[in-house]
Amino acid sequence: MAADRSFARELGDFLRARRGRLRPEDVGLEPGPRRKVTGLRREEIALLAGLSTDYYQRMEQGRDVRPSDTVLDDLATALDLDDAERRHLFALAQAARRPQRARKRRTPERVPDATRHLLDALHAPAVVLGRHLDLLAWNALAEELFGDPRLEPPEHRNMLTSLFHDPETRLRCPDWEATALQYIGMLRAAVATDPTHPRATTLIGELSIRSADFRKLWARHDVRETVQGTKLFRHPQVGEIAVEWGSYPLPGSPGPRMFVYTAVPGSPAAERLALLASLRATRLRREEPSRAREEEATDGPPLP
């Protein structure tokens, strides 16, 4: 059986991007006065990795090559890959070596009721994201922090779509480029496991057409395995909130993950999160009478 070309093409794109990132002086080579490429040449990477230029070129072209783990290890060293990038390289190459399998059975991503109950019970903003960063569920504080996702149709409730297309999201995210790189790296890791997934294809296609910023950052082929970090939000009512976040896989589900945003107790960020919750509660209390009147009007006059 033929190898899976989709993984081979993704491997070639990744190698090309990592080669373009390196400068000759990074690997002890003289830049020379007549270089026409910004990164290293194919023959230079091949030499550093102990490969023939033809073999390495075929890898970048996504052709039917099956590099051994020893070759991959030498390539990772030549390209100066970090641990996450090295794992990404091995995962793509090992998938490309396997015979092409039958089409994957893809099931819709669902959020269990128990997870929704947990979201509501948390006293911190929390969301559930699918493997392609689709927003599947959220709690009240997350709605206050990010804005109301229900203002967008379900197919547009995606962290990258919001970040690149929604002006309000950019206003709420002062370090939006760092956040975009983080999300893009996570999406890149998801694509590596299933390059032809229709949701990934649609999402990347739409973002590439509509956003030059996305095209530029996506072409970097950055990979992120981050499961925790810090993030800065700018809320229109309470100002800037620097929170810590953590990512937690849902039990029994390999795709969706819960992201929870917290602050150190007693810190300014914790006080602002508490203020956010207080403002929401006050607003809901004010809205209760008008909602009650609307329900009475909908119910009609009482029966005799």
C-alpha cells in the first residue's frame, strides 16, 4: 500500500519552514556575499545531517521517502529543533511511513453534561475548546471576560476566528500576536494528527483567505504543546486582568480540553475577576423585572 501523502506533504512544509528559520552563522557557516535565500540552502542542511541533497530535497517535496529514526534525529539536530518540534518531526515522519489507511471515522465533538455542570460550578472563567479551537462550552465568567459567544453563529465560535476577525476580541487581548502564535501552534499540532480533517481544511482556508496576518503566522509552522501559561485581558469595565491558565483534557475524550483562567488570591487580578462577577450579578438582578414582564406578556391573560 502507498504511504499517506498528506503527512508527507506536511512533513515537507515543516522542514522547509525550519530550514528557512536558520542563518548560516547559526550553524557555523560563512554567509557569503551572494546568497539569495534567507535561510540555509537544501544542500547545507543535507550536509549537516549527513544526507544526500537529492534525498533531502525529496523529503521537502513530500515525495515517497521513509526516513529512519536515525535520519530524523540527525535532521532535528541540524535544524536545531526544540523538544516539541523534534516530537512533531518524528510524529509526521512516522505517520508518513505507514501505509495509507482507510478513511478515518470522525465523530462530532461533544461536551458531557458532567463537564457543563463543572463549568457552572467553577468560580473562575472556563471554556471547553475542541481540537481545532472551536468554542464548545463556556461559563458565565468566561462570557464576561471574552464577550458573549452567542452573538456569533456556531460555525464562527472559534478562538482563531475571533482573534483574527473580531475587532472587539483584539481590543480585549493586548498581546494578541503572542496569543495568536500560541493558538496557531496548538492548531498545527492538531493538524499533524489528521491533515485532511474537513474542519481543519475549512478553518485554515477561510482564515488564509480573509487574513494576511494569519497567512504570515501560519507559514511559520510553529508547534506548541503548551498546557499552561499567563494571559493578559483588557476588559472594557474593569481594565487589564493578568490571569494564569491551565488546560485539562476531558475524561474519555481525546479531542476537547477545558481551559481555566485563575488569579493568585488577593492579587489585583483576583480582585478584578471578583469585580467582574459582581458586575454581572448586579446586571442580571436589574434585568430580572424586565424579563419577568416579557414572560407575562408572552403568556397572555390568565385563564378564567
